[in-house]
Amino acid sequence: MRIGSVSHSLLMLIAGGAATLILAAGSARAAPRAQADLVEFEKMTWVEVKSALAAGKTTALIYTGGVEERGPQDANGGHNLMAHATVEAIARELGNAIFLPVLPYTPNDAESIPGTIGITNELLAAMLERLTEQAILNGFRNVILMGDHAGGQPQVYEEVANKLNARYGALRVFYCDQVYRPASDAFDQYLAQQGYPLSLHGGIPDTSEMMYLDKDNTWVRRDLVSSAVGDPVVDGKAQIGPQSPHNGILGDARRSTAELGKRVFDMRVDYAVRQIRSLLIDLMIQPPARHPQPP
């Protein structure tokens, strides 16, 4: 009986200790991030947004994604995956910004290959204008417009920024173009220097960046990457002929890697952060101007 009692007591002690450890681990996982780390508007409470604004996070980032086919190996919503990760990294690097929910649709047209759902330039302009004014009414002093998809860039983004700045009588809205075309061109130049084939759509840049960000292996069909080749790209133009595979790839994605994806992702973030900081520094040294609220 004594041995049994001791064994029982020991088991209860071990069980109790294990339960304590489990509860402690659960509490640690459930613990909220420090308020200074919160940069995602839709996951913050209004109290947290108000506190962040008071602490200096007065720049709102509005980033657009897109939904379109991009080959058999990449999910249709790749632009949204890349957009969310990119704008979050930009916000964290800036230190004074909060990003709004990624706008999942941009100008595009459905094609014979299912997978593309787009809106018009007019719709995008109306949405960007509305979202920008709503952000300012929430208390943000500056708004940065950016996009992961070519649709609407640069004309819609520039037109919205110019229209609203004219309405306010002051610079408050900026279009950050460096994150998309200039960063993409720089990465293409790197690929060419390293002997990689160039692509226009669904090739190495897209697939590699998605592979890098696809931590759960749900966005890239990795077993199909080795056969992900489409129409060749020569001198920046797709060579589409009678033997075209019509698979949504303009280029060659077969040499895509997560390592290349990290490179292009880091380049996008770096290009954007440097441009945004430059824009905001220029704003700070300008003479004070009136800042009327939107009607």
C-alpha cells in the first residue's frame, strides 16, 4: 500500500507539473504581441489603433494584390499572398506605419484559362479614393498607395494621389512605384547576369517569391515546378506561336527556388522603404500647409 501510495502521489505530481507546463506554454503562445509591434489594421482594436497613432504611427499603407492565373504551378491569388507579406515587412521596417487590409482585386480581364477575376480602372480609382479618405478620417496623416499587380499602375494610383492632394491643398497621399516595376526590373537584371531565363508572367520571379513565402506549401504545386515552362520571352516580348502551350506562363519557371524568392522579396521591401522614407522626409522639410479633412 505504501509503495502504491507513493507511486500514486508521484504520478499526481508529474501530471500536475505537466499540466502547469502545458498551461504556461499555452499562455505564452496566446500572449498578445507588444503594442509597438502591431502594424496590421484589421487585427488591431480601435484602442490599439488610437494608441499607435498617438505614438507616431501616422502613415497608412494601402496595398493592392490581384487574382489571376499564373501557370499550373502557382495559385491564382499569388499577388495577394505576396502583397500581404510585402506590405507587412514594409510597415515593420518603416516603424511609423500601419497597413490596411490588402485590396484583393485590381484591373484585369477574365481569360479563356479560368483563374483571373479583375475590376476596371474606374472601380480601382473609386476604391483607392474612398479607402484613402477613410484612412485620413481614422487619424492617419499620410497615405501611401502601392500595388503588386501591373493593372492600374501607374496612372490610376498617380491620378488618385494628385486628385486628393489637390483637394486637401497639401501633400498627404503618395504613390510608391519603386516596389513594383523598378524592383522587378532590378531583379530581372540580376537573373540575366546569372544566366537565368527571363519571364513576363508565372516565371521565376513569381514562382520563386511564392515558394519563399509559401510556408504551409499551399500556394505552389512544387511537384509541377520542374515542368513549368510556357512561351519563351525574347527581348522582353513573349514569343507566342502555333505551338504555344497556353498554360498561363510567359517564360520559364523551372529553375525557381525559395532562395531567389527571398532575394526578390527583400529587394521589393528595400526599394519601397527607401522611397517612402524619402517622400516623407521631403514632406517634413516643406513649409507647413493646411490639412483640411475630407468632406
